Amino acid sequence: MFAVFGGIPTDWVIDVYDCHGVLKMREWGVGYGCKPQLPQGLEWLNVGYFDVPIKSEEKHLWDERLKRKINGILMGILQENDGAINWSGIYTVYQHQLERIFIAVAKYHKSQPQQISLATLF
């Protein structure tokens, strides 16, 4: 199924409430910017206007430059999906948008990983 906005939807969403967004899997629960309890080994990281799930062991690799980059990408995704950080709602993240996040993490992550996959990012 293809989305109205011209892309393949993923299981990831940006849940915006009270001018703050949460990047999460749709199955984790949506509504009012809720941040569910994450499995052991994962934690929430604030990157500006957004919280994203990361591996706890990689927290030290997320410097301010990477946080700003991811914050900017997520802000752009909201705009592409006719949303804004001050418009509460659930915004689907499409495949091409998710790939931008992965590319940025691969490029700006302090460890400079050679390979990147969904399993290793979040």
C-alpha cells in the first residue's frame, strides 16, 4: 500500500504533543507524546524537540552535532507530512524518510560504523 504523500509507510511514527515529538514504533502506543517503557538495553535520548530510542551502550557516541542533525531531519519529516512541532498528532515516517535518519546516523555517529541497519540503530 502506498501512502498519500508518495512513499512506503513504515512502522515508525513521530508522535507530537505539546511542542515535543517522540520517534517510536507505532506498536509501542501512540497519543499525547507518550514514551513507553523501552526494552532493557534501550533508552530515550533527547535530541532537541524530539526524543528518540537508542542503545544505552551507544549514548556516549551521540554528540551535539549528531543530535542537531537528527532533530533537523525529524523537523523536516513533520513538514513534509504537512505537520509541525506545534501541531499535535501522529505522523507516519515513510521509508525514504527513515533512510535519511539512518544515513545521518551512519555519517555523524562518532564511531563511523561501516554498516548500518534497523537492528543496530534503535
